[in-house]
Amino acid sequence: MTDLPRRLRLAAVNIDGVLLNDTFSPLIHRFVTGRGGVYSADVERRIFSQRQAVAGQAMAESVPQDMTGPQALEAYFEERAGYLADHPVEIMDGALGLLGRLRAAGLPFVCYGGLDKSHFDEHLGAYAHLFAEPQYICTNEVRPGLEEITAHFGLDHGEVLFIDDVARVAEAARALDVPFIGHPSTFEHSHQAELMRETGVRHLVGSLHEIDDALLRTLDTEAAAGTVWRGGGADAGDASKGLAGAGV
């Protein structure tokens, strides 16, 4: 594939749920329901892609127990350690192929997420040389971080393509009118696909294999024309094709 027309100058790819498997949704669901709470789209909206302190408070408020935010966060990370022993973090199917296609398109890429860089080093360190410096950006203090990532590279809105699994990030992308591809979780209790559709995400994929040369060119063309978040009809139908096959 030849280089893109160059409106897109960088891809920012979320780590958990995109490059690595989703180990957060199942555990947060277990945390809430195991304590007698009701898991809902609103629970996900208040917890996902929030600063850890905010997420901890939201988790505490989602269960009928007397917990503080720090207590909920501590309990969550304790349970996470046990959960990962039986459900290890893995590189997502198609993740390395996606990175290869981005490179072939002449599009540098960086990884981002809410955990510190040791998480990236542990699970993606063998491929760190493929990423643009600083390779990984922790967005915990600046959630969702789209403006900060864009500014870090000295780019303008519309020049960075974001690929994420959380609708709250999609909402921020729409507010900034920046290119976005949604890769919502296939966890059976997840509400992210539904929330992304409500947000108006036009490019939803059920598999990273769907982010191919044609889709990258489409995003680049739309970014240049300023039409990433405009359209409907056929666009909306195309956006849900991959998810139907994924059973989301």
C-alpha cells in the first residue's frame, strides 16, 4: 500500500480492549454484581476511561455496600490480580497485523491507556520499537486524553486517528471532530457497542482485521474533508456490518 494522502499523521491506539484483550469489562461486571449491584450502561459510562480515582468512586456508588472510592479501587486491583491468574492478558487477534498495515500506510502510531507504562512494557515491550516515541502515553490524569495526545505530537485535531473500545472516548472524539474507529468489547454484558451507536460512531469494527487499507483510506479522506462525524444511511449500515458478525 502506498502512503496515505497525509491528512492523517498519526494513529493513537488504545492498549486494553484494542491491542490487548479486554480484561476490564468482565472484572468490573463481577465486582458490581458480586456485591449485589446492578450492572448497566450507566455503570459503564461512569467507570470506563475515567481517572482511577473517579472510577473507584463510581464503583463504590454502584454497589449496595458502604465503601469509599479508595476502598473500591483497592478491592478491584486485589481481585484483578487473582482474575488475571486465570484469565491472562493476551495480545488481541489481529493486533500485530493492524500495526503492520499502519506502517505500510506510512502512518506512525503510539499506544495509550490508563495504566502506567510498565503495563505496556510487560505485554507489548517486544514490539515497542514499532511505536513512535514515547511509545506509550499514560492518560490516567487526563482522561480521555485525546487533546493531550494530539498536542504532545504538535498536531492539529483531525490529524490523529484514534482507535478505542470505549464510548466515552468516542464522545470526546465527536466533540473534537477527530477521526475515530470503535472496537467495542464482545463481552456478553458489555454496553459499549450500543453506546457507540448512540454516539454516532460511523466506523465500528468487530475485529481488528477489519481495519484494512480501504478503511484507513476512507478515514484519511474523511479527515481531509471534515466529514468523519457526518453522514448516515449507507454509512450507518456499513458501520454495523462487522459487529453483526461478531455477535455484538
